[in-house]
Amino acid sequence: MQVKIAPSWSEKLQNEFDAPYFSQLTQFVRKEYATGPCYPPGNQIFNAFNLCPFDKVKVVILGQDPYHEKGQAEGLCFSVADGVQWPPSLQNIFKEIEGDLHRPAPATGSLRRWAEQGVLLLNSTLTVRAHQAASHAGQGWETFTDAVVRLLSDERENLVFLLWGSYAQHKGAIVDRQRHLVLTSAHPSPLSAYRGFFGNHHFSLCNDYLIQHNITPINW
């Protein structure tokens, strides 16, 4: 199956695209988008990959599900389109950056600028039905994104994986800790941010590691 995705990823993931589960997943997603509002827009489903080619990845942040309200999701975990009010988790991410790196919050909640620097902002499930969280879970996306994580772990070196919350930590359990830096903490959600996300210093620790390995750090 031909999927509209950055060539560097297409080459690496062709076995997944040719697998029976992906064909079934594609049929499901097409039907869902034809039936009613789904997010992100169809041309942004693979934004995380198209903005961050395979060989440019430096950091991987794992999310769970796209935002499910109109105008929010843009195919990057935790990110919202320009002009959209910041969800609570994103507000807390910016608070931690401010506390860790002493940088003021940005003007926009779009994290495209991170993706373009080499941060793969990967949700476990890449699509969702409007107003229904996790409505596209269990349809095959998780198998696909597990393959992405495994590919990066096996074929790249000295990446930084930021795993916030138990879901991301479980998904990132396959990452080779001998080849990569894996940082874990509580999720930035208001329900858990004060139980270990705030003060985790992941953004400075990430950049310190990149610099140690002669990799340009991220301008968070």
C-alpha cells in the first residue's frame, strides 16, 4: 500500500503499510472520516513524520490520543493549532520549560517548531472521532506506532525518549536503554503534574545528553 508520508519513513515502514492489519486500519479510518467529523484533518494524520524525517529524529515524545475537539489536533502529540486555547497538559509542559530553562511561555501552542528541529511528537493512536476520546483505539494504530518506536530504538543511536505517564512508559518499554536516554515521569495532566512532572527537568537533561553526544540541542 502506498501511504502519503515522508520518503524516509515510507522506506522504513513499507512492511507495515503492506501488512494486513494496516489495510484493515485504513478501511476503518476512511469509513470513520466519511461518516462524521474526525481529527486531525486527513492531510495532517502523518504530520509528526512529515515534519520530522527518520534520519533527523533526535527526541521522541509519546502521547496517547489526538485532541478530539474541532480545530485542536494537528497530528503532533500535545500540540494545538495556532490560535487555539492551550489544553491543560500543554500549559503544564510550558510551565515546566519555564521552570527548568527559565524561558517564558511561547506565543503559540503549536509544537511544529519542535518537530522541525527533530522532535518526533508521536501519538499512539493517530486519529480520533470528534468528542470521543480513544474512539479509534484498538483498530491497529498502536501496532503501527509500536513498530515506529522499535524501528527508532533498533536503527538509531543516542535518541532521547520522554515518557510521561504510565501509558507512554509502557509503550516505551521496548526502547534499548543501552543505545538511548529514556526519561520518565508523571504525565503533565493536571491530575498528575504535581506528582512528579513539575521539577522533572527533562528538557535540560535532554539537551545536556544531546550536547554530550555532539548533537545540536532543541530550542524548547
